Amino acid sequence: MENLASTQSDRALPAPSAVLELLKPITWFAPMWAFGCGVVSSGVSVLAHLDLLLLGIALSGPLVCGTSQAVNDWYDRHVDALNEPNRPIPSGRIPGRWGLYIGIIWSGVSLLVASALGAAVFWAAIFGLAAAWAYSAPPLRLKQNGWWGNAAVGLCYEGLPWFTGAAALQGGVPSTPILLLALLYSIGAHGIMTLNDFKSVEGDTQMGVASLPVQLGVDRAARFACFVMALPQLVVIALLVMWDRPFHAFGVIGLLLVQFGLMRRLLRDPKGQAAFYNATGTTLYVSGMLVSAFAVRTLTGG
């Protein structure tokens, strides 16, 4: 009877509004911003490649990031049924196994779009989609451990879209300066992901999710997150100086100094101030990404 009910539910198509909610547009900003940084760092004229720009924005945000959200909600549907029953899948607005089907279909569409942007972007999309499924789906389910899960999210939200933006416009694997910046800001994003886990420490403890606040304790996790966010930016500053980009280096220094002030406030009450820091310090962090992207334009694009 249960299989019959599931089959009948599969025949009922979900409403477009429910699908859009499942794909969580609010989460698309981070990878789309990183993609934009990649485009800027490429040094290639955007006006001459508007088609690539639009395809890349769709790939990094609605498609690959949207896929990750659908997959995550599908494999979390039993927990969400208890904690957030109004979400599209547990509420029944995404009926039957449509949550899974959407993840599969969106993966296919992502690869189709990526193939139009060149081999480097196509392989990057394969990596990003594999990480998205590994993050949520058994047996790996990387989200169960903060070390691996946060690393996967940081890489796929910052480094991979940056790589994609540059590769799409340059038509191949980007230059070393671009790869270094994308990697460094991905490492720093690990700390941002750690701060996101502060809001669910009690629930993670009950569910056996080994987030870093659960493993290290809130205070130690906050100090670690600040260290992980700050260190890559210090390396970026050193690289900008080495690349003879002093004004851009001073710009990143200024943004980092303000972050240090906000970090002091965060460390006084990590749990209470995590949301505030994510709204302020993270904005400064991603602003530094764009400053750094402008710094290497003439190193990479001619």
C-alpha cells in the first residue's frame, strides 16, 4: 500500500512555487558572487561574452547550488518532518519522490549547461555536483562531520564558482594567481560555515551531527573559525604585495582590520553574535574577494 501511495504521489506534479522554495534562492548569492569574482579576475571583457556570463550565473546559482539544496532537503526529509514540517517535502507540497527526482533532473541540466561553457567548466561542475550529493547522501554524508562538510561547502560556494567564472571567460584552466585566490578564499569560508553551525548546537548534539561547535565546544570553535577566516586573508595580502598591487592590498587590510574588531565582539558571545557576524564580517570578507579579483585582472586577462 505504501509503494502504491508513493507511485500515486509521484504522478502529482509539484507546484512551481514549491519547487522554487525547495531550491532556496537565498542561498544562490554566495556562489553567484564568487562566480562574479572569477569573471572580474579573468580580465576578459564581459560585454563581449554576455552569453557566457548569463549561462555561468545560472550554473553557479540556480542550477548547481539549487541542486545541492534539493538533495539536502530530500535526505533530511525525516528530520525536517519533526523539526520543520512546513518545508516543501515534509509538508507534501513536493509529493512522493519528487524531491529526489528534482535533484537528479537539476544535476543533468547543470551538466548540460556546463558543457556549453567548455571542458574546464564541465569538469568543475562534475566535481561540484559530486560534492553536493556526497554532502547530503549516504554513505558519505559529509555534513555529519564539521571538518569535511564545511570544507566541501566552502570549496563549492567560493572556490569552485570563482574557478568557473574565470574558466568560462578565458576558455580554459585559469592562471595561477586566480587559482590561489580561489583556494585561499575557499579555506576561509570553512570558518564562515562553522559560524553557521552555532544556531543548531543543541539539535546537532541530539541528532549525532559532529559539527565543530559540538566537537570543540562553542568558544573553541569560534576562535578556530576566526583564525581560519583571517589567515587566508593575510596570505592574500602578502600575495597582492608580491604581485605589486599595494593599493588593493591596503584595501584588503582595511577590510580585515574591521573584521578583527567584529571578531572581538563575536568571541565575547559566540552563540549570540554569530548571526550578527555573518551579516557584517562575512560581507567584509566577500568584499575582499572582489578587491582581490580586481587586483589580478591585469595579471591574467591582458
